[in-house]
Amino acid sequence: MTNPRALLTALHDAAVQGAAPFARTREAVHRWWQEQSLPPAPDVPVYVVALGKAAPAMSAGAVAALTELRVAVTDGIVVGAHVPTPRDWHDLPVADLLRVYVGDHPVPGPNSLLAAEALEDLLQDMEPNALVVVLLSGGTTALCAAPIAALSQAVGSADAAQALVANLAQTLLESGLAIHEMNAIRRRVLRFGAGRLATALAARGAQQIATFAISDVIGDDPSVIGSGPCTPDPLDDATFLALLDVHDMRPRLQRAMSQVLGLTGAGTPPSVAHADHPAFARVHYTLVARNADAVNALAAAAEREGIHEIHIDDVPLEGDAAALGDLFARRALALSRALPAGHSALLVSGGEPVVHLRDTIERAMQAGDDDDARLDETAAAAPLLIQPPSAADEPLRGGRMQVLALSASLALEAATARGDRNAWRITVLAAGTDGRDGPTDAAGAIVDAAVPALARRSARAPEEDLVTGRTWYSLDAADALLKTGPTGTNVMDVVAVLVR
């Protein structure tokens, strides 16, 4: 309790461990196998397909369970977000058993296409009557993205179609859509989205498709996690087209993508398998871990640390990240005024806020124009004082948790300026459970009321960095970033606000 940053760092680690994929997957696979009354050495081939940020650890957990059950793995594939280490494998010989690939994230690229084609090759090599263990986690949509055949045919090649898939992903990210909305759109054009992995496995003769998922989405909807590789698409064509129109997608999409999606011309959206397709009767679905597991583990660790009051939000964390940061600061200030001296409290929440990248880019461009005008004025008066533009002023260096954290710190600083001494009792953790917030090396940040002033000492303007997508720079200048490296799991984000 004497070091709030150390405490909140430990609580973040507890949250990550609460959704640790290795142990949870091993337990889930072992339990499922026994519930099915399957023999230790089945007379069918067994394959493992692991996709997502937690794929290495999940595949290690599955291999550990199958080894304990004396079940041999015939073949399989692991598609993750980084080159796995022995720690990711938990020192098991997974790489000797399974094909390993690293895809692109958050925007799919050539590595994602390569991974998807490797999965296609595995399907072609698969023996009939197989039992397939499918392991899904956050990031699957991008990491194993490849276009459907109709899109490749429309533009002449898979590479050209992959560029359209990447553009679609970037457009959706910039539009500030929630993950369930983005995946509802993307899965229609992905080779293994919207249940297409299940139908492909069934077409190759797979008799059982045991699917284990770590949820990175609010509501834990199987059709949203990884864009639902083994789950039917719940949206009919009319609802799908209405979703695109609600978010004004018609003018934002490239022509070929718009035509394939059925937005222009006489076409209809790409077909998807209906829920009564026989492939889905072969799917056995198990939710392995979710955000609530991380939140509850964090709260339990806080209780062990002796924090007097712990308040867990029942409503998932969603909406604009900057607005949420301001809201958490105000909630903590209200709590601090009612909290007796010498007592401590913790506000805990989990979910996934959004950042409207398109608006952020426009603000960054406007800020750049204003900076250029100021430089021109200064140059006319004192040319020798002009410095070249800094690479540190590059926009979009930050993530939603860094936005939330910097917004909260600015609100706390404003409270101190009004004479509210309680603001100094508050420290805020905002971080992703996967260890990577946006296109940065940080999981998020741990901030207090002093962070904005510390950033200004390093010539940053935190208010401007907040609205122009440069949050990483102010937080880095204030030594407020939380850097954990890849954690091997992904169950969205956690916020913990400490009042002491």
C-alpha cells in the first residue's frame, strides 16, 4: 500500500493470471474428454487448430491434457501474434507436433494470408473421421485472415483480395466500431469466418469439432470471438446490410469490396451456412476464460492486499475511452470524499472501450497544419531557432487504455487546480490483458494527478496528445506506461482505480 504503482502492477498481473490460457485450456480439454467418455487411445486421428494471441499457450495446454490422457496428436497448426518462446510452450514439445505461424495484427497482411493458406493445407491433408480440437482467442480475425473465394475471383488474385481485406479492417478500426460490429462485417468476407472453418472441417470428414474459446468480446458471443470460425452467423442478409448502412459504410469501402458485400450492383452479401447446417451439430463449444475471470482475480488479489472496499462494476466497460477516463476520475473523487482517512478503496471494471481513429486522425492533421503555421511565423522572426519536425509528433501512437489513463490524469489534475486535495489519493490503472495497447510496446498506463505536469516538463502537451492520438508520448515522458510484454492471453481490458 506504500507504493500504489507497485500494487496496481501486481493487480494487473493477477488479472492476467486469472485468465491464464495454459492451465484453463488443459483443465477444459481434460474435462471435456472425460465427459465424452472417449477412450485414452481413440481409433481416430486427433488434430489441434489453435488461432489467436493465446494460441501458443492454449495449444500447450491442450497438448498437456492430451498427453495426460495418453492421446497422440496426429497434426495441427498454431497461428499466434508473436514468435513463441519456450515459456509460451510451457517447455512442452508443441513446436515438434504442430505447424507454427505468426500472423499480422490488428490489420491482416501477407503473414495472415500465409497462415490461412497453411490452415487450408492442413485441411487438405486431414485424414477422415478425425476429432479436431479448435482453440480460439482474441486476435484470430486478423491473424488468420484470408479472403473468401468470391472476393479473390472478383479482383483476380488472393493477394489483391487480401489488400481489400486489410483496407476493410483499417476502415472499420478508424470508424470506432465496437468489436462485435467489426467482426459482424469482417466475417462475411473471411475464408474461415462465420462458421466456415466448421463447414470445411466437416467437408473433410471431421466427426467431432471440440471448440475451446477465450473470449475477448463483451457478452462472450461465440459468433464474435475470432469472427466465429465454428459458429453460424446470426445475422441475415437484411440485418447485415442494415448494419453497414447504420455506420455509413457505403462511401467508405473500396468498389470491389462494396460489390462483393452486396452494397452496390445487383449482388447479395456473401452466403453463410445456416444454423441447421450439419457441420454445427458436430461442434462442441466450451468457454475457457473471459474478462470476468480477470476482473474477479484482480479483485481477489486486492482483497488479499488488505484494501478495505472493493467495488466491481456490473456493467461492462465500453464506449469512448477518453470520456470513460474522465468518468472514472470523477467517480474516484466522489468516493475519496466519503472514504475515511486511513481507509482504502478500489474501483474495478473490465471490458473494451473504443477510440474513434478517424476523428483522431482529422484532429492530428489539423494540429499539424496549426503547427506548420506557427513554425512559419517563428521562422520569419528567427530562422535559426527552427528545429526539424520531430518523429515523436507522429499521430496514433497510443491505444484505448492509454487514452483512458491520460484522460483520467488530466481530470485529476484539474481537480487539484480547484483545490481538491483528495485527487492526490487516487491512482488509476488502465491496461489490456494481452500486454499490447494499440500499436505500442505498452499494455497501458498507471497514472495520477502528477502525470500531466511531468509530461510538460519533457515539452509534451498532454491535452493535445490526448486528442491527436499521441498519448504514448506524454505517458512515456511521465514514466507512467505499464510495459509487460506479450502476456499470452487476451480477455479485453481492465481498469482499477485505487483510492487510499
